[in-house]
Amino acid sequence: MHPASRDTQTAYQWGDGGVGWPLVETEGLLVIEETLASGCGEKHHYHNQAAQCFYMLAGRAVMQFAEGQTVKIDTGMALHIPPKTRHAIVNQTDEEIRFLVISAPSSRGDRHEGEQDK
């Protein structure tokens, strides 16, 4: 067993202005530390199997849902996203935000941007 951090993991780009560092990656659990630049966000998407928890480490994010609902997530707050829930995280602030995305089971291969499966 070896500890992981953004200093030991390979970064990857995601969405518009996002960077991620996988910290734990198994079939049953995926934990990623991510940053999102000011004014940036991602496309609405959903996961058929994975439930996700977004935990804000620094800054404030807005989670947008397909139904037009928005939820603000401040530093120290967590937001649970059930499977099959269309969502998109957005940074509407002037500063970079930093957060953890925890997915169980792993969301690898389970991201869908089209219409939701029924």
C-alpha cells in the first residue's frame, strides 16, 4: 500500500478548465482530487451505476441539474449525486476551486452525455 497525492499521481484534463488526479482507483471505488478554473464547467452527464459525492476542499461550486435546479456547494460541504441524475459542476467564481469526487462503484466507462437510459 502506498499513499497517493496530486504530487504522486499523473494529472489529466477534463471538461472546460478542469484538472484531475486519481487518488484511489478500483472497480468499486474511484476518488479523484480535481480543480476547476474560474468561469469553467463541464457538460451535463449522468452515470448509470455510479453514485457520486462531491466534497469541496476550497472555493464554491454550482452543481447544475438537467431540470434547471442549481445547488451551491461551499468549502467543507458535500453533495451526493445518485445514479442516473444528470448533472454538471460549474465554477462561477473568480478563483480556481478544488474538490474531491468520490464515485462508487467507479465511474470509469459509466459517463453518458446523451439522453438518460430509462
